[in-house]
Amino acid sequence: MHQRQEPAILYFGTPVVVISTTNEDGTPNLAPMSSAFWLGWRCVLGLGASSQTARNLRRERECVLNLPSQHEVDFVDRLALTTGKNPVPPWKAARGYRHVQDKFERSGFTPVPSQTVAPPRAHECPVQLEAVVEAIHGVGDDDDLLRGNILNIEVRIQRVHLHPSILMADRADHIDPDKWRPLIMSFQKFYGLSDGQLQPSALSSIPEAVYRSPDVDRARLASTELTAP
């Protein structure tokens, strides 16, 4: 029988995203998170309003969503309990966080120039999504204790970089789910995916092209092209 319980968190398992943004002084910031989901070429990010990443997104309105595979778990874990904020907020300090200025050096990820946004991509991540902020909403604003603490940030993808190792052999614009092994965060622990699908899905009878968003065409018009130094 099911039991009525009150778990402190409800992080049932989502892919890890390493977000690169630009700090006030022009240096890059790198932060792992897992409260994210995709709809077409849009992504919704759930972030603490006081985090350095949220501050950067509000100010600069752009980022790169780097998706690590399970093979990059050590890189991601080196970013745990670090923050780009200086001084470290008291509530983070109480949880063991410390300030790290160069998150790329700390993690071991290699920064590479983006093509349409200022923040660099993380070279080792098989998926790199350049994005711009389209909307920011508060979460929990109906509650006096939560109001202003959590943000729901909608970003629009405008450039997609995929490593050939995760693509279908005969369809280069399709990711092969038998090759792509995203790093999963479930209740603050890292997991990967087992080999092979559990069973065929009836939804797979619908071609992916049916879900194609007009944002794909809009992405082609991204006007700001950054060149490598």
C-alpha cells in the first residue's frame, strides 16, 4: 500500500545542465543545475533568485546550456558547493559553499567560444545550446516566505552544437537515444541510463519533424556572430 509521506524535496530525476553565463566583470561563470525541461526549442530553468547565474541571466539575457553525459560526472561534481558570488551568502556558507572565481579551471571543463552569445561553451559536454532569455517569472509568489526567492526563466535556443558520437548514423540532425547517455540528478545523487530502451513507444510513430518549432527558423537569423580571439 502507498504511504502518505512528506519528503523534504521532490527531485525525482532530471538531466543535469551546466549553465555558462557572464559575470559583471566580463568573466564566465559556470553552474550545474537540474531543474530544467524543454519544449520545442525553448527551455524552462528553475533557479534561486539570489544565485550568481540568475543575476547574470537577468542582466545579460543570454547563456549556454551545456548538457554533460554520464562520462563528465567528475567535472560536474567539482562544481558542487561552489558559488560565483563573493562574499558567499550566509545561508550558502552555512551549507559549506565557498567562492570560486574561475569555475572552468575548477571543474576541468574547457571553454570554447560561442557563435551567437558571449558566454563560452563547455567543450567536453556532448550537447551545447546557446540561448537567450525570453521571460522571467517568480515561483511561489503567492507565499510570503517564498516570494522573490525562486525564478522560472524561459530561454530560447538559437544555436545547437552536438558531438557526432551521439548522432544517428543515417540522420545527422537526430540524436540517437541509444548513444546519448545524459547525466541524471535524482534526490541529490548522480545516475546514468542503462543500455537499450525498455520497450517501443507508441509516440515514436510520430515523426520528430511534426514537433518542429518556428524558433528553429528564428535561430537561423541570429545576428550576433562572435569570433574566436
